[in-house]
Amino acid sequence: MHILVTGGSGKLGAVVVEKLVDAGHQVTNLDQRPVAGSAARFLRIDLTDFGAVAEAFTGIDDAYDHVDAVVHLAAIPAPGLTTNAVTFANNSAASFNVFQAAKLAGIRKVVWASSETVLGLPFDDAPPYVPVDEEVELPNSTYSMVKHLEEKMAAQFCRWNPELSMIGLRFSNVMRVEDYAEFPSFSEEARRFNLWSYIDARDGAQAVEKALAYDRPGVEVFVIASPDIVLDGDVNDLIAARYGDVPHKRALAPQESPLGIDKARRLLGFAPEFSWRQEV
């Protein structure tokens, strides 16, 4: 396929681009800066400019004349990096432009980065139950509110076009191998904000590839996290000490992430391969 990846120069995006290229796809990276040595074509773009996005999705002279799928990862990547108004204006406009341009171009497969923040981060209060799954929608910041709105917006795009497939991936905190050296120093309090969870960038890229291969139309949202937590302690003790008696939908293994990936395993065939414990 020819796949457009927005934000393909980012922490997760660069790994996604590499995996898709290695799988034999033609990849065009839409971002503000290129990645040195990347085998993907690079196209500099402002995703808040709808005209530029629409043209990129329909073809660029001497570059390409069709697009088969879109992976939308570009955004201001977290709350607190700029003002709330700027976060909302940038991220909501970029996502609408991507979704609308895909519609106009007749692209029927869109995978985009939603976020674990929709689940209730920073979990100052107890989660409603564990493992936390896709039914939980508790955005607590402007950033997570936009992610929540993207999911609702995608549902309407799919209602308008019953042949469209849109997959939202609620990624946990993305980590690369070089980040793992810090893990032994993590405290319970420092990582409580996302229930001590993370996702290896390589497994995040696997989730994107699995989502691209998912052939059912309509919108689906998946929690994407590593199966284990960032600490060595028993997660059940961590939950009880922090929040008291939290309802369990099923038992959690001692070091299992409270962010549930059961749906992604079942429907996407998501099978995480990498853990920080392999590197430290």
C-alpha cells in the first residue's frame, strides 16, 4: 500500500514508518522535519492548513498520485506543553483536516493515535474498575478532551461512509529502548498518573500495522499498552495502597498493567513482544 503517516518523525512515528517500510509498503512521512536516513518520502506540511492536507491526500506532482491508507500520529503530544487554547486549536483542526481530506480522497482506511489520557489520567481518583478498558471515557484535560472528540468525530465519518474503517489506538506512554535505563529509579508516585503503564514503541508500531490490516468497516478504539508495569512490585498492592478497594473485572497478575489490552489482543491479534525487563 501507499500509506501516509502524519507525524512520522516523532518518537512513535519514526518507528512506525520504519516498520511499514520494512513490511514493503510505500510510505510518505507528513511532518515538519525529516528523519535522517529514513527510507520514506518526506513531505513538509502544516496539518492545520486544510488545502495543503487535501492536496497531500489526493496526489503530489512527481511524487505520487494515490493514497491507500492514512496513519495519523501528528499532534501537540501531551497536555501542559502549551496553552489549552493552542492545544485545542491545533489538534482538533489537524485531526478534522486529516479525516475530512481522507473522505474527499476516497481513502477507506484511517488509523489514528488516540490516547490513554481518555481513560482518566492523571488518575488522581480511582479508576472505575480494573483493568481499565475502552468503555471508560473520562478526559481530564484539554488534550484528552480533543482525543475524546476525535473518537466521536470518527464515528460520524464512519456513519456517513459505511465502507470506511477508522481505528483509534489509545496509546500508553511511549518508550524507546534508551528510555529503559531510567525505569529502576521510578517511584510509585512518579508513575501513578497512568497506573504504572507504558508501551514500547516497537509494540506500538505493531499495533498500527495490525490496525491497518483490520478489515472490518466502522470505528473501533483500542487500548494499547505493554502487558507489564514499570515497577517490580505487585500491581494489586499498588492499587490497594493508592486507591483502596477498586472493583476488578477480572484478576490482575502481579505485574500486569491495569490498562487492559484484551480487546486489542482479541480483535487485532495484538501481541506485545518487548518489555523494559529485557533491557535493564
